[in-house]
Amino acid sequence: MSAGLSRVFVARLAGTAVFDPNGDQVGRVRDVVVIMRADRPPGVIGVVAEVPGRRRIFLPITRITAVDTGRVITTGLLNIKRFEQRPGETMVLGELLDRQISTTEGMLDATVVDVGIEQTRTGDWVIAKLAVREGTGRFRRRGPTRVLDWFDVVGLMTVSAEQGAETLLASLADLRPADLAGVLHDLSEKRRAEVAAALDDERLADVLEELPEDDQVEIIGNLAAERAADVLEAMGPDDAADLLAELPTDQAEALLALMEPDEAAPVRRLLSYSEDTAGGLMTSEPVILGPDTTVAEALAHVRNPDLSPAVAAVVYVCRPPLETPTGRFLGMVHIQALLRDPPSALVSGMLDQNIDPLRPGQSLAAVTSHLATYNLVAAPVVDEAGRLVGAVTVDDVLDHLLPEDWRESGGEVEVSDAS
């Protein structure tokens, strides 16, 4: 591999576009894989790249022809088999950043903040430099940063008993929750717990919603109970209920007891429904408006960037109270209708009342058929008293139709029959 740069620092390489020889982008760099060696610098064996479908694949270093500012170029031959880390392999971003080391010149308690790789005269790529910051733990930010030769560092091959994650997270700051979830999934359990501990509650909640259930349970189980309750509060009630349903009953009840009562109440209601019914699938926080709301006000609500596209596609008009369970459900308004009418018009004048709402006890098959029959991305769920208790969105349905490991399969799944 020829290099446009004599040295590449891996933290800056994260997210770099990967191109084939024709200049077409085929993915992005997510990590660099090395083999640790006791008597010589660790050798770079390849790059982990993310290709469309959120699949992470391995690019051997021999198939990378150039590394330049803002790009990595491959030979064009890609093995799309999902990357799995092998024994003896070390992930530079995932495992070496934030590792605690000392130096041969007597400097103690330093932390790795970046790793420089270089190509040798023989064409091999190795770790040649380490950017370190004096101090560890909460004192790490106070020390100066220095670039050291690999030979001047002691302890790089030793896994720290307690390893932070600030530098790793800084290199991944621009990732969407679903992409960061993919990074966490590929880490060891120990490293996953360290990264989760370093995330703030809102960011961790967003990431948990994108992880497989086993990872969710593991991460929540490694958090202190009070922190776990805070993270559950930051999750959507439907996602929090799904996670709690995977925990032992006593553990789930203990976490619910630690949550704020107003946050725990909708989660408890969702847990009362079977997971394969409309009640178990729904979110209890759709966009709910009163009948005297104007189009302009309704559009302001659905512009909220925290809403998923499916949730923002429909508003539900109800009598007060406007939190589930609401007053009497009056009807729903599709976003297309809001865009066609003048800003001063009232939502009560454009209700779609031609489609019966779902009932909480209806089965997954019935919900799927309902959405498909009426070409809906979301549908209201109303109880026997005529109150809106939630809304089922198409993404909730897909989560239950797809196999449990669909998040790990890189987009290649066989959908089961819902009937």
C-alpha cells in the first residue's frame, strides 16, 4: 500500500470514506485491526469498514492501495462477510484509546489519546507513534499531550483494570445512535460497559434502543441501579418496557420503583399488555393535540427533531387530557393534510375518521394487516372507553416481524409470516 501521508493517526481516520478504484464510495472506516507483538511494533493487518446495510466487514491491509487525506482506496475486491474479531487481534479505536500506560523515561500514569500507524520500508504497516496525555482518570485532561515512539511506551499490551472511554467517544461523536450501537456491539463486554458508563443518559438511551436485546440487558445490568433508572426514563416508554420485559421480574420492579412516578406509569401500562399485541407494540407518546389546535401549531409539533419519521407522520386529536390515556379520541390527521391547508385552519376540521382505530388486545397479525390494508405508517390504539392509549408505528411492527438477530445480520434477513 502506498500512502499519501507518511503517518496516519487512527482517531482521525475514523469515519473516513472508503473508495474503490473507480472513485465510487463503498463504505467508511470504523476501526483499524492490529496484532500485538512483544518484541516489535504491533502490526496493522487491516481495517474494519462499514458498508451499506450497516454491515461491518474486514479489509485486509494488502487490499488497501492508498491512504490520503479524507479517503482510503481499495483494490475493489470486498469480502462482505461480517467482521468478527479473532483471538490475538486488537481494535485500535475500541481497545487502545484511553488505555493507561507508562514510559521508559519514567513518566507514569499517562493515557493513550491517539495511535499513529506508518508504513515500513518492507511495505508493512505498524504502530509507530502514540499520542499520550499525562494523567489518568478524571485528572487526564489536565496534562499536556506528547507524541512518543512505540518503543518508549510501557504497558500498551496490558489491559487496564479501569479504562476510560472519553477519547474513543470523541472520535465517534458524529455517529448516529444506530451506528454507535454497532460499534458497542462489536466491543468486548468489559469495553462495552466502560463506553456505556461514559455516555450521558440521553445518548446511552438512544443507543440502547438500537441494540440487540442481549446487549441491552447486559449494559443495564452493569449500571448502578439509580443510573439504570435514569437511562430508562430517557428512553421511549415502549423501548423501556421492551427492555424491562427481558429482565427478571424482581429486577424490573426494582428499577421501576427507582424511576420518577410520572415516567414509570406509562411503562407499567405498556408492560400490562402482551408484547405481540397492539398494546405491547405501541408507543404511549405519539403527537396528541386538542381540537382547537391550528395547522401552524401542529406543524411546529411534528418538526421536533426527536420524533421518528413514523411518529411525526400523524397527529392524534383528542379531548383533554392530552396525555395517554387521553380524553375521547376524535380522529387523526396525516401530515399531508396539514401541508395542504392554511396555517390558521383548525385540525378538528380535517380529521380522518374513515378508519377504525386499533384495540390494545389486537394481535400482531391484525396490526400488520391493518397498516398494510390502509397504507398507514402509524395507527391509533384506543381503549373500550374511547380514549387514545397510544399509537403503533410501522417501525415497531417491523422490529417484531424481523428475526431477533436482524440488527447483526447486515440487512440480510428472512421475514417470518405474521399470520
